[in-house]
Amino acid sequence: MLLLKNLILVYLLLSVIFGQGTLNSFGIGNHQKWNSPSQGGIGSIGLVPSFKNEVSLSNPATWSNLKFTHLSVSYNGLESKIIRNKARNSFSNLQSAQLIIPIKEKYSIGIELHPYSYQQVILADTLYDDILVFEDTVSIKKEYDQAGGIMAFDLSMSASPLKGNNIGITMQLLFGSSRQNNSLIFNQIPYTQTSRLNYSGVNTIIYLSQKSSFGNFYFKSSFSLNPLEAIYTKTYPYDDTNNNGYHDFTYSMLNPGYDFPHPNDIPSPIESRIKSIHDQSSLGIGLSKNILNRIQLSGEFERCRDNSSFDIRLPNSFNYRINGNDNISVGLIWFPNDLSYNFIDNFTFRSGIVFSRISFDQYDINSQSRIDNKNDITQFGYSIGFGYKFKAVGNQIDFTYFSGSRDYPDIIHSDEKLRQFQIGLNIADIWFIKRRQR
């Protein structure tokens, strides 16, 4: 029975058109790894400085080193290529929008909006052969598609209680939704049941930084203050005769006929609350060292865990969930010279290597429990990037390119090649300074 289930699962994987890659079908989807091109330029987990000397846009404990208020917007595009069947999948989106306000070089506050995870999966199961019914050939196909994701709104603040020591805290509000369509298609006419998940949750992240003569140390700890939960809404199945993807009573000339049953004749949608979908905790450490006047070498390690119960009612195309993620990165940066007027001295150059090990589990019907998979998914890649600083306040534009591979030992023909391009614009200004009257 177990062998049959695995064979069916492999077949389904082979017949998938991955909207954003295999990992997006696991649990709540693939988490966004970097929130800015400067962070992605060295493959950082966000702790060590990557934007400017002693400043990381993802670490509030470093923001008090900024001299001006900064507004940042970044955009990224990702391409995933399934190696075996050469299928290419790509998408692009707003990576983050962020406002940071330093106060007297001792405090800071900031807000940020960014994606937390992506969910876009299209599954087509052609396991069924055409059948003969009353001397007519009938084609049968099953489809499952899911689209949506989770956004994060971060409210952060930091302070410097002691010289060389900074502390920061982020309250992260999670929200978003995803829609699922489960269809059985007879002769191009889908019989569909739709559902929707509306997410909510709260994470807390604490940051520490400490300067020393050897180098600068950084620490991060995060946990779910209110684990992610969702309102699950499930609708009555219907025959989508007009094939427009909605349950309505609209006549279409391209697909003559009306949906059945009539939308007014069906029961109300069934709503339920699903708790403990994602209950994360993580620890991260980082070290940066200026080895020359303008060159910084850094290293980071992060361990993430998901302690949620992951209710079996949660729609999930492959019944997999990411329950652990270890990240290691090493980066090298050449910072600009703030005292020079030469064109080349306004550039920042970044490079880094990244290794990730992703563990996952799946629900076993026989034992009615989740079983850890023995072989982890691994990802390895490198990133390069540069930034250009302009105007006296330090406006900056950044570009980053990432290339890597993702290996799935237990999922046949799902190994991926990854390419990602990121661009960001940062505008600085002076706030809270009394202007001299003319």
C-alpha cells in the first residue's frame, strides 16, 4: 500500500506544472529568503551589514548607525527550471517596501511590508485513460490549483543601551489568503469545488549586536507570539458549464450552457477555523570583520523550526510540510568611500555563497501522524551584486543576481536550477530637523 502511494505521488509530481517551483507546494509555501538586493547580494540571513558599513536593512539593531531617514523599495524576479523535463517557471513581485527613521543616532523605528511565503501550484493528473460510454469516448482528468500567499507587515524599533551594544525588536503581523480549486474534468467540462484560506498570525523577532576589537557580533531569535491560523471556507461543488472558473449563472457563447446547480440553490459555504498552521522559532548568529579599510568579510548561521500541528484539514497538494531549515552564508563586501568624489568610489560590490538544508515531513494515514522524511532537500548557490551611491544624503540603487540549485533526493525528477534578479532603490532624507526660516 505504501509503495502504491509513493508511485502515485511520483506520477503526480511528473504531471505537475509548477507555478513557482516544487517547494511552493509544501505546507504554507516557499518562504521569501531576502527582503532587499543588498541582503541578497551576500546571501545574508539579514544580520550582518550589507546595505552600508555597519548597517543591514533587515536588522533593526543596526539602524541607529544611519544618519538619514531611508525609504526603500525593491523588486525581484525568480526563474525555476525543472532539470529533468526542462520545464521553466518564473514569476516576479514586489520584494519589499520599507521606511526607516533613525533618531539621534541612538534609537530607530521602521515599518516594512513584504511577502512572507508564496503559494502557486497547478497540478494536472492524467492517470486516467479515456473511457467508452454509450459508444462515445469520454476523457477524464483531475486538476488542482492553488494561488495566493502570506504577507508580513513589520513594525520595528531599536535602542542603544550601552556603547557598542544595540538591541532591536520586530513585531511581525502575518495576513493573506489563498484559493484552491479541485476539479474533475469530463470532456473539457470541470466539476469543481473551491475553497479559501484567510490567514492571520503574529511573530516576534529580537535582535542584538555587539562591537568588539575582533569583529562585530550579531544575534537573532524569533518565535510565534500567535501561531498562524486560518479561516477555512469550503463551497458546494458545481458543474462549471460555461468554463469561466466561477460559480455563476452566466451564459457563454464559447461554452454554451449555465452552471449547475444554480448559485441560489446551494447550501451556504462551510466555515471552520484551522489553528497552528505555522508555529515557527529560529536562532541566528552572525560575525562581520573589516579585513581592510573598506572590505568586510562576514559569516552567518541560522536554524529554523516549525512546531505546528499542521491540521490534516489544511488543503495541501502533496501533503508535505517544511518543518526545519538550516542556512549558512559567507559574504564579502567592498564598501564605497564616503570621503571621495571619484566615480568608482561610490560603488558597493557584493558577493556571497549560500547553503541551505531543508527538512520536511508528511502525514501518514495509517498511523494518523506526521512522519519525518529521512533525506533533506539541499540548496546551494552564489550571489553577486553591486550598488551605486549618489547625492550627499546617500541615495542608493542596488542590483543582485543569484544562481543556485535545489536537490530533492526523495522526489524524482524535481531537482531545480534557480536564477533570481533583484533591484532596489533607496531614497534618503533629513527628518525631524528644524529648518531655518528665510
